[in-house]
Amino acid sequence: MRLNEYERKRDFDKTAEPRAERRTSTDGDLVFVVHKHAASRLHYDLRLEHDGVLLSWAVPKGPSFNPRDKRLAVQVEDHPYDYRDFEGTIPKAEYGGGTVMLWDEGTWAPDGDIDEMLAAGSLKFQLSGQRLSGRWALVRMKPKPGEEDKNWLMIKEKDGFVRADDGISTFQTSVRSGRTMEEIGEALPF
């Protein structure tokens, strides 16, 4: 059920994205990935492993190491666990068409019960990635009348990893392949 929307939006005869299967990490650590995604608009996708899927938020401006930056994070459909390995190009006519880079990956640890925090609209957690580290929070915004409650804010909590700038603009290559968005889009090997 959790991956029905993901499956419905994709034609797997046309896209190389992984099929919808629920799986989990085998070593006990929860994984996270951040994809840089040049779809209709460039954005970043934060994905946190939970209950056999990757909970997913589209972050238009990307995460920021500056706690003053409260970044919009729109909750989107859950993605399969195997999406953590996806890097490539989704055909333009398909849902999410464009280039996808593995911008960051690592492990994450929630500050409590994930389902309770999600229901309360305040998910606090620690990231241990190649680029993103430290304490973070996702806080659900109160929806306007007629809106779904999909809008959250991604906020860097104050710790030893804060910066005065956003801290992300200097990273232009994949943590996995070392390729740029252009190289991935041109399907250049790594």
C-alpha cells in the first residue's frame, strides 16, 4: 500500500527507476539519501528510511547548514528502499523527468518514535552523511484552508555543524560516481 502512488506514477518500461518493493537495511542502521533532481525545476529530494520505504520530501532550495534558513520541504510519495542507489536520467515525458544525482548519502537516527513524531508534525533527527551531518528537524506547516498538510520546513538545528552560508552550493558532483549533473545527463560513465 505504501508504494502504490509511486508505482502508479511510473512506467517501468520507460524509466530505469527501481520497481516498488519494500525492503530495509540489513545492518540495523537507517539510511538516508539526498538526490539533486533537475526535473521541471531543480530541487533536492531528502529520503529517510522507515518501515521498508524511503519517506521523501522535495526541498526546492536544498538543505541549508544555516539554522536561520527554514527551507520548504514538500512531502511526496514514499519511494522504495532501492531508490537509495538510483542515479541517472528519467525520460522527459515521464513523471519527474530529468537528471537525478546522488548528492549525499549516509545514516540517520531519529530522536524518538518516528511514527509519533510524524503524526505530531515535528520530526527531529541526526544525519551522518558525506555532506550533511548533525541535528536537523522537519516541522509540518499548518495548511491553509483547502490545502493538504504536505508542506514542512527543513531546519538545521544548532550544533557543531552550523555555517553562516547554506553550505551546499560548493558540492557539484555525485557522492557515489563523482559525476556532475551534466555528465549524468549525458550518460557519461564513471
